[in-house]
Amino acid sequence: MTAAHIDTATLRRLPKAVLHDHLDGGLRPATLVELADEVGHTLPANDPRELADWYYEAANSGDLVRYIATFEHTLAVMQTREGLLRTAEEYVLDLAEDGVVYGEVRYAPELMLKGGLTLPEVVETVQEGLAAGRAKAAAAGTPVRVGTLLCGMRMFDRSREIADLAVAFRDAGVVGFDIAGAEDGFPPADHLGAFEHLRRESVPFTIHAGEAYGLPSIHQALQVCGAQRIGHGVRITEDIVDGKLGRLAGWVRDRRIALEMCPTSNLQTGAASSIAGHPITALKDLGFRVTLNTDNRLVSGTTMTREMSLLVEEAGWTVQDLRTVTVNAVKSAFIPFDERNALIRDVILPGYEAAL
């Protein structure tokens, strides 16, 4: 099927996998309005449509710091058991509605303690909400497998504590760890103790790198910290000249290190200039293990279907291209090998075969 013949309905039906999606960046606007009213938090707009527009406009500033600042409002309503349960459940249901069959949701527990919950209580509550969402999605005939990544914040000093939490909950739905937050000025090696602990405990982790800062950030995430995946990684192109890969780019491609690429988000933060020129297409064509992701669905005003549609319409992607990045994502998921293979064999490939 050529790019010109992929309609939105077909894209929505395609089985999808998302590895890079923040829980606190994906609330429904109406839910945010209702929860803010319950806790007495003032929003920039009280109409769900107007609030969604505010987020989209703020996110399109081209400034990563301002982009991150929009999370003040979502986090304000995620400090209670009720708020966490609802946002986690709806997160899964929204994935199912979008045709996602495998998702990894990430969030920072340390940012959700103002309501009196402890770190373990935050994780337990989110897992409970995710389970409720999975049950409802399965009952509706749209099952979704969801794994959780716990994030440490790179500008704070609790990463080892969050790594301990990831180890403690690895048999309860937590599949890995991440470092998030402002990248420039906060190198991943500042949290080396957390990464060394995770490696000793055989817990996989990804690191945000190569978005707001360049090749040194990616190099440090991989070669010093030992990340198994890279969040964003768009600036790996700085190590590629006229199609020739430098040593770091070659390492990333040859060792099949997944790049968790988020086109719309990257445009909004200034890490890319257009969908047509986004590095995901060139990197895909060069054989990198690129994956397609939403990053923050509310903040970026996007879905996996929309991300696919943009690449089809503006970068000439085909169904085969979409299948490639979906299979890439499942291959690099932080779940057991046999489960990844079964998901590709029994769900992903048949779903794309039906669309070809």
C-alpha cells in the first residue's frame, strides 16, 4: 500500500507499540479540568477544548524548558490516590482506542508525593489503575499489554532511590527505569550509582539523551551509563556525514540500540525543524532501529495514529515503514524475549498483513 492510499481509519486499526510515553503528559483535558476542580488547582483554562489548545500552543514554543513547565498542571492533580487511579486507567483505555497493543508508560514517582502518598504507594496505585484499564480494554475486545518505567529526575538526587523502587516492583508490572527532565546541564553520569545498581540487579533502563544536548549526552548514556535504549536520540545525526556513520552512530546502529523517536514533540522542543525533515526517516533508511512514539499526548496534542499520519503525509511513509518501526519497538520492549516474539508473530504481523 502506497502512502497516498493509507487513510486515517486504516492507520487507526493498525496494531501499534509505543515505548516513550509519559503518564503525566497524557491526561484527557476533561479529566484534568475535573480533577483540578476537586483539588482546588487553578488551570490556565477551565474548558477542556480551550485547555487542550493552551497546551498545544505552549508546547509549540520551541523551548524544552517551557515545554516541561506545562507539566505543573497535570502533576497538580496526580498527588492523590483518586487522581492516580483515574489517570492510569484512562491512560490504558486511550491506548486501546488508538490501536496500541503494547505500551510502556513512564512517570516520576518522586513528583507525586505532595498529597501524602509514599513512593511505594504511588507505584502501587498507578499499577492498580493500569490493571483496571487493562481489564476494561480486554473486556471491550481491545487488549493492551502495558509495562511501567519509573523515572528519576536528572536535576534532583533521588535516582538511586527510584532505582531501588524499580527493582522492588519488577515483578509487579515495572519493566524498567529512565532518567527524565532537563537534559542540558544535567548529564546522565551524575546518576551513575543508580545505573550501576540496576545493572547489578538485571533491570533494563533507557536514558533521555540527544534531544536538548548532542553527541556527548548520547555517548555518556551508552558508554558510561550502559543504557539499553535512548530516549529521543535525534542528534545522533551529528555523527553522520553524507551517509557515512561515525563511531558513535555506528555503535548505535550496529548494536541495534533502539531510538525512541517522537516527531511532534521534537518539533515543539526545537530538536527537529519539520516532519518531512525529521531524522527518523533518514535513520530508518540507514538501518537504525528507530521507533515511533508520542512522548506526551496531551502536551503535544497527538496520538500514535496522528504520528503515523504525519509521517505518511509529510515524509512519504508506507504501511511497510510503519510495520518496521512497530516491530522495532516490540523487539526492544523491556519484556521477555518469548513474549516479544509472540506479540510480533500473533498480533503485529497479522495486523499489518491485513492492511497490505
